[in-house]
Amino acid sequence: MVKDCLLKITYLKSVDSTQTYLKNLLKNSKIKLPHAIVTDEQTDGIGSRDNKWQGLEGNLFLSFALKLKDLPQDLKLESASIYFSYILKETLESLGSKVFLKWPNDFYIDDKKIGGMITNIIDDNLICGVGLNIKNASQNFAILDIKVSSQNIINLYLINVEKKPLWKQIFSKYKINFYKKQKYYTHNNNLKISLENAKLQDDGSIIIDGERIYSLR
């Protein structure tokens, strides 16, 4: 039997964005951390590079906030999205998924994206937002390859986050993941860049054609 996570979770039926909702709670000092927001429907989700993440009903929508002082001491904040994304990848794998994590924060099944993660720092807090297609997907996207409820994923994932594995432990496994598939692309300054010849650095950044690029998401 899987235990419940200790982190406080607020469940909503519908919200514009779990990230925005959580940020407003923080700014108005209405919650104590750690805290998570979960919703069944997201009408104005936030994606990477200021894009929108379409929130089809029935999918997974989660944002959670942690104090910076409660993060692993060796975690590189510029690569926090890699750290928390990889923990989610491992969580999904433990449930039977063959999900792949594309640098730095996108989840793929085969060649189609099923979700992603973004991170933001507000004062002395880190906010992580996750969107994952588990039931429905818009055109050119896919859904998770296993049948599991968002509640089960979220509970197990937050339990794994609470274990606070060190960055070096996560990175050693992520590095293997990174070099398995380099056919994908990333974006830098709104330019689409191939990862084929990218070299992963110990802090989670990559070097392409002599330029160091951080995830910063």
C-alpha cells in the first residue's frame, strides 16, 4: 500500500492555471509551504517560452511550491526543471510507462510530446508546474502509454519529491537518458536547435557549437 505524501494538496474542479493560482496564494501569504495545487481542468495553462499549454479535461495538471532552503544542497537551480522532471519520469516508469525525457523538461512517448514541466523562483520559493496528457491530446500530441489516474501519479510523484534525492544522483541517471536519443530539438532565443551534437555538462546545461545553454524553465 502506497502511503500518502506529506505535502499539503489543494484540489480544484477548474482553474485558469495552477501556476498562476499558486503564485497568487504565495504573494498574498495565504499558504504555508510545501503546498500543491491540482485541478481537473485548466483553461489557461502556461507552457515553456511563454506558450500556452492546452488543458484538456481529464489530464494531469499540477503545480507545487517548495522553500529554496528545503531543496537538496547540491541542486543547481538553473537546472531545477531537469531534476524535478526526471523524478517524474522515474515515477511514471515505476508504473510501467516507457516515457522519455527530452532536454530539458519535455515528456515524450515515441516521437510525440505528452507533457512538460516549468519552474520559477519567486522570492525564496521554487514553483514547479506540470502538465501531462493522460487521457486526451490535441493534434500532434500524444497521451501517456499506461492507464493510471492523475491522483495516483501525483501522490507517488510527490512522495518521491519528498525523498529529496541529491542532484548528483539524479544527474548520473539523467545523463544516460540524455545520450540515448539526440534526434530531438530544443529552442534557444526562439531558434530551433538540434540536440544531435549537444554535450551535456555536469550542471545540466548543454554546449552546442561552443555555446553553453541552460534550461532556465
